[in-house]
Amino acid sequence: MGSIEVMFNTTLLAGDSILVQAWDANASNFGTDQADSAGMMVCLGSSDGHLATSQANCADTDQGTSLWQVVPVSPSTSNPDAAVSVDLSGISYENDGDDAVLDTVVALRYGWPMSDSGDGYGCCPFEANTNGLAACIPGSCPLMAAGSLVPANPWYAHLVTDSKRGGLKCECKAPQVCDARR
């Protein structure tokens, strides 16, 4: 399927650039081909015309957790200072058990946990951090501003049809803002 480019707001970066750090929620994966590289995940759905149903399934913490897959992130080749490339080549497309083929990305999230128990996909991925029993070490986020070391905010976006320009674009819930397209 290729990749999705995620662009960051250059006004908010204020002259800084995006840094993609070597990172994995599971420390034993560092430096291996199993490293998730950045707490970035995509949710798979069906392209059979039921996009809204697929998106609702992604948001459902009881049903949606199995629809999410960790994907690698690297600096964008076209805009390395303000964008990252989400690599979709390793995604496992499959049948969801109800005879629907999960064949398209319908949502993306970064550092957005699926539960309150520290599911491993935020800057401080462990339950002790989530419960306030352990400190979150500054500079521990996978995506950061290179100069200031300010972490990228967690976000969650659905991909929706862009009727004006064709293709797909991101749609976020306030106060998040996203207007990029795939």
C-alpha cells in the first residue's frame, strides 16, 4: 500500500524540525526489525463502502484493539523538517472473522493509548507511568522537535474521502486540527 505522509504544523514548530528517535515500547526490541519505531499505529477497515462503520470499530476499545497495527515511521524524504512517513508495506491485511476483508487504512494514531493501563504506545508506555507511580523521563517520546525536544502531542485521526481534491484526508476531533491528505 505504500506510505502515508504526516505533516506537522510549521507555524507551531516555529523554525524547529521533527526528530524521529530510535524507540520501542518494548526495550528488548531496540535495534531489531521488530522495533515499532514510534508508537504510530494504523487501524484497518473495509473499503466496501462502510467507512464510517470501520472507523467506529477502530474507536471501540472492546472491538477495535485487534484492528490496530504498529507501523514504522521515518523522516519524510520530501519534507524531512516537518513531516514523517508512515510505512504501510508491512501491514497484514486479513479477514476480520465476519467475512469482511480488512483492506484499507481508516484511522491513524500516535501516542494515543487504547486503555488506561499503559498499553505501550505513548511516550511513557507503562502502567506505572499512567497511574502516576513512576516518572516520565523528559525526552522519551519517539517524535519530538529536534531543537527544543518538546514532544509531539498524541493524536487520533480518521481518514475520510476528500470530495474537493480526491483521495483521502485526515479528520480529527477538536481541539485537534488536521487537514492533510493521502
